[in-house]
Amino acid sequence: MKVLFIISTDDGETIYNAMRLANVGVEKGDEVSVFMLGKGVMFEKSGSEQFDVIGQMNKYKGDFYV
């Protein structure tokens, strides 16, 4: 299956959960793309100790567009 995630928020919890779901798709063999839009491009500053956004980003092996 082909899946596209469009992330347009800088909320760390939302980005973290979207990337977790994207990683599950990749692990199951889906063709997953992530597109950061608007405030989403600030994802590097959105994480916290509870929501490891950068950790999920580093784990991600699909197409990524900023």
C-alpha cells in the first residue's frame, strides 16, 4: 500500500505519533512518504523527553520531504 503523511503542526506529541505510525507502515512493507508542511518543518524543536521526535525520525526509512 502507498501511504502519505502530511504533518503541518509543531506539536511534539502529534509529530511523534504520526512518525510512529509511519514507521509501523515501513516495517510492514508499505511504501510510506512523509511531507512536512507549515509549522511541521520545525519538527527538530518539537520533541521532548516524553516524545522523542528525533528518535522516530532517525528510525524512519521512507521518503521524507521538508
